[in-house]
Amino acid sequence: MARSPAGAHRTAEGGGRSDCRRPRHRAPRWPPRSRLRWWTELPLILLVYGCYSAGRLLARGDVAGAVDHGLTILRVEKALHLNAEHR
């Protein structure tokens, strides 16, 4: 068995082994033990729904324009032989 050079087990400060006096810290458990309670999840759900509704109000526009965009996308997918939704 090969031996390490003298002092190789010492730290940069010149102390003893680096692991002999350090307290061991546990890594936090993931996922946490307890789940979110309903009263903490409910405001989050309402916030997400509110943001969604605000986005829908801001994005209101011409329905015919949206249909034209959708048909253009379908034509491009057909030209590229992409058929992701019809498997």
C-alpha cells in the first residue's frame, strides 16, 4: 500500500485531519415530510387563476385572426410532416 506524502492529511491551516473536528450536518430532506395544507394551497390556486384570467382579458382580440394563425400552423406542420396531435 502506497503512503501519502508527509503532511498530506493536514489542512491548509496546518491543523489535523480536516474531517475529525467538523460537526456533521445532515442534508435537508426533500421532499419535505408534510404536504401543504389546503389553506396554503388555496391562495396559490386563486393567484394562478387570477393571473390566467388577467392574461385572457389582455389577449382578447379578433377571433378570425386567431383562426387564421391556427390554420397557418397546421399548414406548416403538414408541410414538415409533423403530426404530433394525431398519433
